[in-house]
Amino acid sequence: MKDLLLITPPFTQLNTPYPATAYIKGFLNTKNISSYQIDLGIEVILELFSKSGIENVFAGDINLVETSENSKRIFALREEYVKTIDQVVLFLQNHNPTLARQICSMNFLPEASRFNQLDDLEFAFGNMGLQDKAKHLATLYLEDISDYIVENIDADFGFSRYAERIGQSANSYDELYSKLNSNLTFTDDFTLKLLKEKIDLVQPKLVCFSVPFPGNLYAAFRCAQFIKTHYPELRIVMGGGFPNTELRELKDSRVFEFFDYISLDDGELPIELVYENVISGKEIAEGEFKRTFVLENQEVTYKNNTTKSDYKQAFIGTPDYTDLLLDQYISVIEIANPMHSLWSDGRWNKLTMAHGCYWGKCTFCDISLDYVKLYEPISAKILVDRMEELIAQTGESGFHFVDEAAPPALMREVALEILRRNLVVTWWTNIRFEKSFSKDLCFLLKTSGLVAVSGGLEVASDRLLKLIDKGVSVHQVAKVTRNFTEAGVMVHSYLMYGFPTQTIQETVDSLEMVRQLFEMGIVQSGFWHQFAMTAHSPIGNNPEEFGVKPLKKEILFAHNDIDFTDETGIDHNKFSFGLKKSLLNFMHGINFDLPLKDWFDFKIPKTTIHPDYIHDCLLEEESLVFKGNSKLLFLDKNANVETFVKNTRAGAFELSRLTFHLKTNIVKIELDRIKADWLMKIFAENSTDNPKKITLQQLKTQFEETFEDFDLFWFSKPIQQLKENGVILSL
């Protein structure tokens, strides 16, 4: 028996749990409130994509006359699917790696229409390893089965979403309500069977659904409906990303036939107060709530009547992944995008460096909502403590920091703390491409285990970047992405088209900027998104300032995406295929010399961007400026020192040869023996073990107590060689 049952409804990711319930469970631990969490998404997938599940799929009545040729083929091969499914799923769970050779033999898996793209496999994946190629083929196999289910059994099925269309910008609740009052679907049967088993096992006092996306909404309501019917004594609360962004103007009382409470924004205090009300047996009118919708006197009422403040990030506890089936998630490789492989392949522990966004100005972003506007970083020590706790708990040392934009200064401190503790971790996060990411900082982050960053270049136009208030320029993005790439960190760029007032010329010029970034090799992955206006962004709040006119609708249920007309009258949607096709080519390092007009089936203007614009940006060398407040880091304190005498016409000089054995190369320099001894002493005193970092000005002062002309020493060829190889970092 547990106090709370925390549920992520189908479907989110196959490869790793969505972290919301783990965050809440970690907080509840600090309050000694017992809880049990389940990811119904992965559990339903594992039930469905099993031998018995696939037998159920093919046991369903289908019209073999009217169904597609693809479905006829899959049905004809049904025994092969039943035979192979368990072993394929085990392989994708990394429990059966030897199956890769069978899968890659191309005579093991039954193949339907998804395999038609195999002509492009070598183009898309090159000489990728056997395991990855087998994962891709196994993913196509699962997608074939999914296509069969969608066409013949459950039209709303999808691996990472269910009935998503119903939840997207559903200003009216009518369609969802109608579906909930119709017959159960094939997928519902699996979901509700598992839900009953969990409720009977846990016997909770309160059930909490985290609904992050529109694709989780229908399943959450269907599960809540089942609980209300079969366990009427249980109270139910919904929170998460979807209500946080879309249900802030909720008015339809029918929602409360399914849920008793709907909380907004940070869930820790709202859930704690709901739980206290439930166990105390208080009536809603008597209860104390934080940012919670309830039904009071048959009207939807927003209750925020507590005097308690939200918990600081330092006191919400470490996410707790206990109860989740961590060794049963499925790694898939769907498309040949390097960043997408991080999202879908392998399991990651999710953490947040800072609540909110330290920039918080982008005009397309929901900066009016608490999850963005309330910025609160966590100390590096607490973050790395949590990393160590999660490693011990899960056995996984990979971390995805899910920040809106990770703060560079905090990333630096986290990296130093990781190095100080001698941890081996792998991590990635989202950033802004700002100038703080110097060559030295990027090298430090890589040394600590950073493998990838994603950031918004958005429209790749300086005029529009100013309109977005992004705080970066294309010139700056080029330098930052170069710094990360040279450090060995993969760079993914979010790209946008169709921004208000964007002209056709600017779209073409943005594509040219992107082409050059990929041609120079400083961005390795990207994705184009068409602009969407949201209700909680500066554009949504003041559309007339950006040349757009919203199409007004009455809001009774969900409100986020806003339909609008752009004063330019341009059909930006027509650029979608060409932009994405060109990007796929650029990601594979081909067709950079193809004229931009060849990517589109309509006439476009010539680009106004100079063909060497990005190249010329990167030619600009950083000036050798003395920055006295720079903090210095000496990464290698174990150099081999050999002393020898060098005879010259001017006389004999005692020199020292310092040899640094780095991971991938050897660096040797020669210095005057006394200066070499002084430098090695500095290295020993200011290694990563020392939490206090010496500044360049302090180093100069120490140097000039014994020697003369520090600048001549600091900018000399031997010291520059150490800096270029990351032995000395200036942060």
C-alpha cells in the first residue's frame, strides 16, 4: 500500500522514462510520503509487442479485400511476426546483442513497406556499426506492425503519442468527450488491464497523472474514467506540461467527471497540498490549494489560497526512478539524424541545472509561464551529488540536462565538480549559442563528459534574430559552433521558418547560412520547424507588433497554439519539403554545390549571402588580449621534466624539457629551468582538485615577484602551445 500512485499515460518515449514522475517521487521522499510510479507507455508497448500481443493483433477481424496491399502482405507473414517479436524486442532492450547478425543478414525479419527505404540505407547510415544498423532494421520492422495496427485496428495508435490529434489545440472539449463516451479501443484494452493490476497492487490514496504532451491526453482521460468507474473512492489529480501550457483557461466542467484536481506549473507543493486535503477528508471549500483547478458549486474554480511558497530547487530532492522498468526500455533508430539518435537510442537520467531560462526574452517562447520566467539555478555541488545518487540508483552514467537553456557559468562549475570527483559520466543539454562558450570552456566541458549540445539558430537571419530577441547573431553562432566542434562536441541546431514578417528572400538566405554552417563542418545536426504562435509568448500576447492577426476562438478547454494570418501573405508551408530535403543532404556532407533553387519545385530568388560568409567569420582570430580576471585551470600536473644544458654562442643555459602525455597526443616544450620549476609548482597548486581558481592577474603578480615581463612569458610560443592543447585553460 502506498500513499500516491504516479502515472505517465501512453505514450512518450520508448528508450527512457519521461522524468516528471521521478522528479515528484524524489520530492515526496523528502516529505516521507510513500509513492509508486509507473510508465504505462512502455508497459503497454511491451504487452502489445510480445508474442501474445501480436497474436491478438492478427486475431482481429480485417477486410482482406479492401485493406491495402501492405496490410495484406503483413497479414500473410503474420506467423513470422509472431515468431520473431520477442527476440527483436529483447535485442532492442540490449539483452540479445548477438541477434544483430541475424537481423543484418536481411533474411530474418519479415519486411513490408517500411523496408522500401532500404535503397537509401547506405546513404543515410553509411558504414554504421552492426548493432546500430540492426537497430534501424528492427525499428522498421516495428513500424510495419504499427502501420498495420493503424490501418486495421486502432487508427490513433502511435509509438510516442496516442490520439494526439484530439489533444492538439483542442479549444473545445467536445471531440475528446465524445471519444471517451464511445467504445474502448484495442490499445485501451491493454492500458486498462495494466492500470487495474497496478491499482490493486499499490492500493493508493491518491492517483496522479503527469500529462506532458497532447499525445498523452486521451489515455490519461481514459484511465481516469476507468478509475472513477471501478474505484470511485479514489481522488485523481492531473498535472504536467500539457495542462501547464494548454489548460490555463479551463472552463468546461465536464473535465471534472474524470479528474478531481488539475494543478499548474511546478507540481511539488500543489500535490503535497492535494494529498493533505485528501487524507484529512476536507471538503474542497475548506481546503488549501496551490495553482489548482477544482469543481466548486458545479463551476470550474481556480484555487491558489495557500500562503506557502514553492520549494527552492535545492530542497526538492533527487529524482527517484525506483519502480520503473529501467532495463526494459527499447532503443530505436528511426532516422539518420545524429541528435535524434541521442533522443531515441539509449537510456538517460534526466536532471535540470536551473529552473526556468536565464535569458527569458525570446519572443516566440512561453516566457510568461513560470517554467520559463522563474529562473533559479542549483549549485554545482548539489547537481553532481544528484548525479552520483542516480548513478548508484540506476547503474546508468548518462545524463540529459533538460534545461530550457543551460547557463554557461553553471555548466563550467558542474564540469569542474565532475573532474574534481574524478567521475566518468556522459552528458548533453540545450544551450544558447552565446559568446561565453569560448574555445577553452568548450574543451573543459568536453573533458568532463559533454558529448552534444542543441541550440536555437532559429531563422539564421540577423534582422529576424533581433526581432526574436535571441541575443545572438549568425556571426556569433558560427564561432560558438566552431568552438564546440573543435572540442569534439556534436552540435544540433533548431531552425525555424515562417516567422512573422519573414520574407521569401530571408528564407532563402537562411538556407544559405545553414548550408555554409554544414559545409564548414561546424554544425552536425539540425531540424527545421515551421513557426507556431503560442498564447503565452510575447507574439501571442501582442500579435499586432509582429504583423500577425490571430484568428479568435472561444476557449473552454485547451489553449496554446493560435491560428493566425501573416501580413506578408506568404505560404511558408510550401518551403517545408525543400528545406528538410536539403538539410538531410547537408547532414550527410553532400550536395553543398547544388544551387538552392534545385531544392524547390517553384521559383525562388537568388541568395544575397556571400558564398564565403561563414568561412570569413571563422577567419577572424581572437586577439591576444590580457584579461586579468580570467580564471586559470591547469589540467595536467604530471609532466615529465628533463633538465639539460644547451650551449650557445652566448654561453651555456640550463633548460628543462616538459613532456605532457595527453590522451591523444604528446606535447613537449622547453623553458628556462627556473621558470619551468616555477610553472610546475603553479600546476601542482592549481589543479582541478583545488576549488579556488587563480586569476591571470594573480598569476602575473606571482610571476613578477621572481621574473620580469610576464606578458612576454605568457604569450610565448611554449605557453601558447600548452594553451592550444588544453593543458592550460582560461575561463
